Amino acid sequence: MDSDRVDEQTRTTARRALLGAAVLGAGGAVLGLPGTAQAAGTRTAAHGGRGLKGLPVPTIIGHRGASGYRPEHTFGSYELALDLGADVVEAGDLVPTRDGHLVCRHEPEIGGTTDVASHPEFAGRRTTKVLDGVPTTGWFTEDFTLAELKTLRAVERIPANRPHNTLYDGRWEIPTFEEVLKWQDEQTRRRGRQVWIYPETKHPTYFRKLGLGLEERVAKVLGKHGKDGRNAPVILQSFEPTSIQRLNRLVDNPLVVLLASAGSRPYDFVETGDPRTVADLITPKGLREIAGYAQGIGPTLDLVIPKNADGTLASPTTLVADAHKVGLILHPYTMRNENPFLPAEYRKGAAADAYGDAFGAFRTYFATGIDGVFTDNADTGVLARADFLAG
């Protein structure tokens, strides 16, 4: 562990612990949502509450917006998530352009989320690259200028599961991070409550090797818009712990380490030869280390409740209690309404685009004590939370 990191952890552990305690102290505080009945017996946080203390628990986070109903990472998806009651919008997954701008796409490869394949002028840009050790073929944001990307339009990423979303293919362009921050301010004024966003640095090691470091760009844009403080309504997340550590030195925002499957290794660990897996990071020792530079974790739902061989839910792990013990919040991902994404016992039929018993699944996950959840269907999450809190 380098000396800068040790010093930074010493300076920030107390601050992060206090922030974490503030979130956990929010308990059952539920923000009044337009058109949504408050659950009986819950407290209401002030609409102008500063910092994460103003968010309801469990928090409903619109995953890439309202991607169950609109093509993801578009202003159509983001705005609908707010209309449906999301407390926070994941806007967006940040990747750079060739000329250094940050844009919102799920991955740097955009063949599956835009109409780039139908643009003959960009046919020659199709290529194969090694992305975090995996050969990937398609079109990549870092090979386009922002002006070129703005000629493209978003399309539905998983049409087999969401054929209804294809109605909106071609309607929206790719948003930039700066545009998202301006949109956030506009929506806050329009709705009379603070709108929160939850951006992610995507593949930071990959982009740093290309000379397109993400963290410095994120910090610069946040600073320009006055959103780099501890009470700023912007939570930053990444699957690479070193990206979060770097952000911790650059900004004072709440920070969250994303955690994939237990046997996986963060790609920055792969690059540096760190042998640890996610299973090591979710031990009490690993969680204590994370608490030294971050405020929360974003585990897969399977790390909270594993699945049996038949796809049904097993017994919950101790992750929620272990994380709370060191002051970390948990925002697991991702709840979706469609059958293929639900535990087996909550599916209804076998149709890939049909809804199962999402309310039952939400209830089971909320019962573990998680502090919030990413969902493609914010309206379902809001209703499920009201049911859960009502007892």
C-alpha cells in the first residue's frame, strides 16, 4: 500500500464513517413523492435536506434511467425514471470520446446501444479491441469525436426482453456528462426537490492506458458545476477500487465500490497482479478497507442472497450486517420485472418479455436490510417499497 493512500485513508476514514452513519441514521425516512401514498408510520425527510440524509431508505435508484420502458442512458429514460418516482437516477455510465468529452453509454462499444451500424460513413470504424482482457468487436466511443457521436441515436439494448422499447429507437441522442449536470439542475427546479444522480466510471484502467483518464475528467466537470462536495447530489461508483481511491483524492462526493460475482477480480487488480477476488473484498477485513476510502458498496443481488442450482433463492449471506458494521451502505443491482432476470420462484411462465412476481422479489430483498436497490422499473420499486414499509 503506497504512503499517499495510507495518508488519504487516515484523513478520510472519519469523514466517510460520519457520512455512512448519517445515511444509516435516515432509517425509514421516506420522501413524499407526487402521486404516491406514504407508507403508514414512516418519517418524512425534508425536501431540502442536505446530503444523503434527505434520501428515503430503501432508496429506489433508476438503473440507467427507466430502462425497462425506454432505451437506456437517454434523457427520455432519465426523465421517465423521475416521473415514475425514482429517488436517484443512474445518469450515467461515463466513457470518453476521442476529443476527451465524457458521454453516457453502458459500454464504450456502442454497436448494441446506438444506430451506428446504419451509418455508412462510420463503417470503417468497426474494429476489434481487447476490453478488460476480452476481445470485443464493434464501434468504440474513443474512436469518435463528440460531434460525430451526436449524429447517432440510441436504440434498445435487449429487444428480445423489451420489444416495446424498440418503438423509441432513434428518438434520442447520446447525452454528455455536462448535459446531464445541467439537466439535473433543470429537473431540480422544475420538480421542486433535489434530483440526485449516480454516475459510474467505466473501464477506468482501459481508458487510462489510452491516455483518457476518467477520474480527472469527472472531477473537473463536477468542480466546474460546483458538485464536488460532500453534500453534492452526485454519488460516484466504479467496479475498480483504485478508481474510487483516485476519486477520493480528487472530490468529496459519496463514493461506492461496485462488486461483481464472488469469484471475479476487479480488472485493476488483474492489471496490477493483486490476487484478491470479490470474495476477499466482502470479508470483514475487505469491507473495513473499503470503508477507509468509500461510503458504500454496490454488490450484485446474488452477493446478498445467493441462488441455488435451480435458480431459486438460498439463505441470505451476512453481507448486509457486515457492511453496516463498518459504516457502509449497500445499493445492490439490478431488479428487473422480466422473467429471465428474476429468481426462479418469482417467474411466471417462460416468456422472455413477460413480467414475473417482481413485487415478491423486491419484498424478499428489502427484508435483508439493504439501503436501496438499482432497478429498471422505478414505479414497481416505489410501490414495492410502500408495501414493505407498511408491513
